[in-house]
Amino acid sequence: MRHSRAVNVYPFLRPIIFALDAERAHRLTLAALKLWPARTAPEPDPMLATTVAGLAFPNPVGLAAGFDKDAEVFAPMLGFGFGFVEVGTLTPRPQAGNPKPRLFRLPEDRAVINRMGFNNGGQAAARARLARRGRGIVGVNVGANKDSENRVADYAGGVRAMADVADYLTVNVSSPNTPGLRALQGRRALDDLLRAVLVARGRDGPPIFLKVAPDLERGDVEDIAEVSLARGIDALIVANTTVSRPPLRSRHAAEGGGLSGAPLKALALERLVDFRRATRGRLPLVAAGGIASGADAYERIRAGASLVQLYTALVYEGPGLARRICRELKALLARDGFARLDEAVGSAGA
């Protein structure tokens, strides 16, 4: 009951939270979550449970990387009903990230712009926390240090360092806030990177997911799909934040960085459809970007996603969002005659 009351008061707390600087509010949220009463990870739901890359997800609604950069609150977030939590992005060495201010709410657009720059305490510190974790699926998102002389080596090293504390590992080459990082999505660079990452992972390591940008041309999509299939990675996360700027109303609209939230929805869905077509359904897809409701999640699932992730919507909807999306998703599946989530994946293109 205490958990339920805490969720229901979020609309009253939001004006207080929004009165604070966005990054400060986030730090206070993390501090509060560390004190949160322990809750168990969700049990598998017969209608929503699914298996992707050999992992049994209790439901398809995940928390995207960026919320819990340093693997401090993954357990409380699983307790809020998320089927999985992705921590990071974690770099080999700690780094401060970009100068502040670097995180901006756009309330009129239900969006966020960030240019954080992979700020985190490093993989070693996070690894110690992850080694003590209990139930629930936790992925680890790895990246390269900004001043790295060999970014491929950073990714390979991150995979080696975090492999035994992660259920899956995400190779993040799509953040717009580390100069030159997105160049690793090019065909030859990506092939070299994935080869090194898979060697570092070894035969018995966890699945490898690749997180891509929404700001891709059709040829880029084809190249990424071909390399990913050839190298045998386990899933694609489509997509990260965008550097494009659709019409926005908020006063922070001109800030530089990656845009997330509602304005990203159409572009992220378009890229998902592109990757579904390019991979011909042979590679699991994880949808991210602008997902804020069961209807949003269902649209991505019918477009080809096996799992979905969200973050920005939490800022506006509060911690009860994961459970609400699961309820709405079940109602939509039942309405359309699907007994299980898996039956709906890609059904819009069937």
C-alpha cells in the first residue's frame, strides 16, 4: 500500500521537482530511490513475458540507459514493474562529462534535451554494485572515454570488464554528445568494432545489443543491418536521441544535444520500420524514443519490436508508468485477439 500511495502522489510532487534544475532534481531522485523500501522484480506475466536473445523477460517494458548511469538504483526501478533495466553508459575510466548546464526539460513538448557526455563514475565502481544484485534482468551499456586514443579498445575492455555482471551488454555508438562517436556506425568502422567486441565477449558471455541513432539515411540502415547480421550480434536498440529539431515550443528548444521524448516518436518509429525491413525480421529489435503509453508500446511491437524502452516519459508521468503501460498493453493485445505478446511482434507488416 505504501508503494501505491507513493506512486499516486507524483502529480502533486512534479511541480516541486520541476522547480529545481533538471540535473539536480535527477540527483535527488536517485538519492531518494536509494532509501526506497525493497521491492521484488516483477514476476513473468503470461501474456507479456517474452524471450529475446535467450533471456526470459517478465514483460517487455524496460528502463533505458541514462537514468541509472552508475548502477545505483536498478533494484528499486525493477520494483516499479520494469521488465528490465539498462544501466550506464559506463566508460572504462570515470569522467565528469560536459560542462553544466547540460540537461533541459521541455515541458510544453514533453521532451528533454541532454548533452551529458557520458558522465559516470567508471566501470569498476559500477561493477562492484552490480556484483551484489539479486533477481531481475539488468543490461549494461558501455561506451568510450571522450579522450580515448583507441575507442574500439575501450568498448572491448568494457565488454570484458562487465560481462560477468550483466545479463546483456549494449554497445552504445549513437550518443550525439561525444564528438566523433557516431562515426563508429559507418560500415567499416562498425565491422571492426563488433569484431573486437565479440572477441572480448567470448563464446560464453552475455548477449550483445547495439544501440543506433535515429538520424540515419537509408543506406546507413542497410549497412548497419548487414554488418550486425553478419557479425551475429543479438539485438538492435532503435533508437538513441536525435540531433534533429522538429518544431518545438519550449524555451530550451535551441539548446544543443540529443532530443528525447514525444517529438522523437515519429522518427524513432520510422527507423524501427526501416530496420525491421532491412533485417527481414532476423534480428530482434528493441524500440526506444517517445514511448509514453501502452498504445505507443503496442505500435512499436506491431512494427517489429520485441521489447521497448523508455526514460523521458518517466519525467512527466512518474514511477507508476511501467505498470500502467503493461496494463494498457495487455488490454490492446486482448482487444486484437493476441494471446501472447510474441504473436503481435511485426503484425503491422504481416
